[in-house]
Amino acid sequence: ILNVEQSPQSLHVQEGDSTNFTCSFPSSNFYALHWYRWETAKSPEALFVMTLNGDEKKKGRISATLNTKEGYSYLYIKGSQPEDSATYLCARLNTGNQFYFGTGTSLTVIP
Amino acid sequence: KAGVTQTPRYLIKTRGQQVTLSCSPISGHRSVSWYQQTPGQGLQFLFEYFSETQRNKGNFPGRFSGRQFSNSRSEMNVSTLELGDSALYLCASSPRQGASARYNEQFFGPGTRLTVL
């Protein structure tokens, strides 16, 4: 993998469903993996900063895991709510201190 | 604390003109990064400034430049605008830079929407 890739590109789920999406990234020269939530007409907001292989972070109904050896991170949302509708971005920080963002997963939660 | 502010929020220019965008970081943050987002693309890293020095630069032509002032405010300049420069430009601030920065989340401003006609 040369770039940061996110899948799926977009997702529609019913309120109450749980969902997850993937961020894949080059595993070499890895420094950190950031997840951001970007709601329409707002600024991207940090969710998690993950640095160690096997890291698991949780904030309310949202959690994330990190596998630096194989180069992927999963973001999970349990019991999706309409207010979870947003674009979720992941960004890889390399040892050169540069961020590389994926194109995001656009989540729509249908009431 | 006040968040990251960017001015102007919207801008319309014509090809060949130049433009300056401004970013004021969160008080106490010394690192400011700039990003470009065009439709279908992820945020593309432009450059990062820390203590008035450019520390990192993305893969953009020399028409894109920036600077940082002693109060950590930063400006980004694009000269000889092209149609393809139409984009949302975001800046983000962070407390630190370098090895310790890996643990720091970035705080984003609302962006400047630039349209080049």
C-alpha cells in the first residue's frame, strides 16, 4: 500500500445499527495514526491518536483499533445515531512528521 | 480557549491573481500546518511551520508559499492562481512539533473556500 486508503467510501446505516470502517496505510516509517470526524459545515475534530501496535481507544460508542505491522486501523460505532453522520478521516503520520490523509468514509445514519 | 480561526472564509479570484490566506492558531500552539482539499481528494499536506520556520513541505509547486509570525499566526500565499487551485484550504494547529508531536491531535480551523474563475 502506497497511500492511505479508506473503505468503504460511503455508508448508509439505520439508527441503532453498529458499523465499522477500515483505514489501510503503509506500515513502514509509521509514527502515529489519527482519526478525525468531519461534520458538514464544521471543522475536522480529532477522535483518536494511536501510536502503538495493538492500541485500542474508546470514546463513548466509538472505538478504534490499530495494527501497525499489517498497516490497518478499524473504527467501530456501536448503536449508530443520526448525530454520528459525518465523514470519518484517518491520517498517518510518518517519521518525517508529515500527515497523509485518506479520502474518508462518509457515514449517513438514517433515523 | 478560542479555536483556530481562518480568514477570509470565502474568496473568489481570477486566474493569474495571487491570494493570501490567514490562520490564527489556538493560543499556545506553535505548530501550524496547511492542507488543501479538492473534490475526490483527501486532505493534501502543503506545509508545516513551527517557531517561524518551515519544518515540512508537501509536494506542491513553488507558487504555494507560507510564513509564520512570532505570535504563531500563519499566512499562506498562492501566486499566479490556476483553475485547479480552487479548493478548501484548512489550517491546523498543534502544541508541539517533532518527536513529541506524534501524540498531539491537530485542531482544525473552519477553512477558506477559494474559487478561481
